[in-house]
Amino acid sequence: MQQFSIIRDIVLILLVSIPIIFIFNKLKLPSIVGFLVAGIFIGPHGFQLISNITEIEVMAEIGVILLLFVIGLEVSFDQLLKMKKFLLLAGGLQLIGTIFLSGLLFYLIGINLSQSIFLAMLLSLSSTAIVLKLLSDRRELDAPHGRIALSILIFQDLAIVPMFIALPILGSEGAMSGLDILLNLVFAFGVIILIFIAAKYLMPLVMEMLVKLKMREAFTVGILLLLLGTAYLTHSAGLSFALGAFIAGLILSESDYSHQIVAEIIPLKDAFNSIFFVSVGLLLDIRFILQFPFTFLAITIGVIVLKAFVIVSIVKYLKYPLRTAVLSGLGLAQIGEFSFVLAQSGMGYQLIPEMYYNAFLASSIFTMILTPFLFILAPYIAQWFGDIEPVKIVKGNELSLKQHVIIVGFGLNGKNLARVLKETGIKYIIVEMNPDTFKEQKQKGERIIYGDITREEILHQTYIMDAKL
């Protein structure tokens, strides 16, 4: 019955997943962290309940395909266009800054150029799944640091495409000529463009046909056919299954039936997500941590500090308060799930030796486990550093206010509240940390302060002692 061992392994993983989901939800921690820890304990380097590495990698690949497909569905072109300016600026600076600094560090300690660039690429990515889950649970997706994190994560997700394309180039060790590299890039981008063109004109027709059949089974099978077919096509072109899955999701995000597609796939995604993250934990060789504890700690702390430093610097450069910068920096300081996919692909090109791979796995998994606690500590760390941020007040705020309302944050809810207060004749003052929103509302004549509401000097400027609410 050896051929059915993969079924036993899947049953075991799902069996472990149920109590983990329950316990971690009660603790208000992402269940992903629990899956990683569970994988470490039940894996071949733990209690050896699962030991077949080949089958583990197959399960992880399925999980990755579904994970990237759903993320592609959630990242629509309209969303990208609305966030394009900040997304390109913050996301681009973060990726370039992290790759440059970490790549330079790797190169200076004696790692060759191709491997240095590849390792830096792995470090530059953060965990979309964990960060968005935490921000959603804490209702901070619309907060300044939530919007910053979302922009950077979307840019990172999109950057996976050129990263996968770069693998055969980096793995060539200089054997590829300039013409070979150019042809490789043209071919890869050509395949992607053909997929998009075919999808734009063919997929609406295919989806209409599936819907007209009025058969749920045909609809679901059609979605899976597109997903796996696109993944197979990109793999045949020398790219990855995961990249094809992401492209398929991105294509279908523009479909009129995208919500139903998500409804059909989400149950599968949730189940295979648990398999994927448990599988990542299974791959960790705990012996590396025991054999090289100081190396492990140095890499883990170094990754968090370097990534946080880059993001804090960028967010401060974009004129956000230090508190927002620290929340953004520590929130994105982990290594992401896409890095595991990239690392496994990179092994095929000899870009990451086994020693480096074990170090990468150990450190990245622990940066993910530490992320919820970094979210909790971030406000205290920001307060410890202190923030000497000048208070900016719009014209007219010098007049004293009494029986007014203080609106903290001017997102959708803040704007709706301001409209109601204006209609009822109640005075209000806005406190906003987004510099773009501040400038926009200042030009419209709103009574607005730029600053962090947790700062005492900002509170004084809002006449909080005389406020109604």
C-alpha cells in the first residue's frame, strides 16, 4: 500500500489543521503560523510522521498553484491603476533597496554574484497571506500603514513575474551570450503576452458558454481547466506552474463572473493553503538550527532589521510619521511564501546550495512566526524611538473649537461622517497621517491637521478637552 502513502499524509495534515485553526483563532493569531509550526513537528526532521519529501513537494506545488491563482483573482487591473503612483514608488523603492543592500552584503562575504542576486530576491519578498490576514483581523487595511503594506505587497506579487524569468539567466553562470539572454526574455514575455491576448478574446466566450450550460460542475471544471492549462503552458515555456496560476487569476479577475469563481475556488484554496504551509514546515531541517544556532539567530535578526530599515526609510521619505513607518516596516519584515516557490525553482538552476537553502528555510519560517508579535510590538517601538514630526494645521484652525467632533483618519468612513456632520451643522476637525489626503483636503478648505493622533501635541491642537466626540 506504499502507493497510497500520499493519501495518508494528506489525511494527517488535514487532521492536524483542524485543531490548529481552532486554537490559533482563539488566540487571535494567524493559523498560518500554526501550520508552519505543525509542519516542523510532524515532518521528517521532527517526529517523522511524514517522511516522503517528493510527495511533500508535490502537495506544496498544488497549494502554491491555488494560492497564486486566488491572489491573482484578488489583484484586479482596476485596483492596480488606482494605486499605480504609490504602488510603483513605494513598492519599487522597497524591492530595489532590499535587493541592492542584501545583495551587496552577500557579495561582500564571498558569495558569487548570481547567487547574491538570487538570495537578495528571496529576502525582498514579504508574506502576502500573513500580513493581509493580520491587517484584516485588526481592521487596519484602510489605515495608512495598511494601505502602504497593501501597495508594497501587490508590487512584490507582480515582481515575481520578472524574477521567475530571471532564473535561467542567473543560473547560466555567464554561459549565456547577450543574444541568448535577449531571446530568453523575448520568448518568456512573448508567452505571457500571448496568454493575455488569448484570454482577453477567448475567455469571455468560454465563460459565456460555461454559464449558459447552467451546470455548476461544468463551470468549476472550466475554471480548473483554465488554471491548470495556463500553468502548464507557462511551465512548457520554461517558466513556473505558479506564474501561470497567477496569470490565470489576474485574467479572470476582470471577468463578470469573478465573484462566483472565487466562491468556487476559495474552499479548495483554504484546504490546500493548510497543506502548503504545513508542507513548508515539513521541509525545515531542525538540525540546522541545533547545529548552527548563532548563525540562525544572526540571519533571522539580520533579515528583520534590514527589511524594516529599508521600509521605514522609504515611508519616512514619503513624508509619513515615524509611527506609520515603523508599523509598515515591522509588518513587512518577514520573508514571504512566494520566496519558498522561488527558492525551489532556483535549486533547479543551482542558484542556492543545500546549506544556504536550509539557512533560508529556517530563518524565513521563523520570521513568519514572529510577525504577529512584531505587529503587537511595533507601536511601542515607534513610541520608544520618538517622533519629532511638525504639526501642520490648515488655515482657519487657529479659531477655537467647542462641542466639535474629532475625525481620526479621512478614509471612506471619515468622509461619510464629515458629510453627515456638515449637513447637521456640527463642527469637526480631521486628523490625518496620509500626506496626499492631507494636501487634497487642505486645498478643499477642510479643517485638518497632519499628524499622529497618539501624540500629545497633536491632541492639544484638536481642542480635545472641549470636544463633544
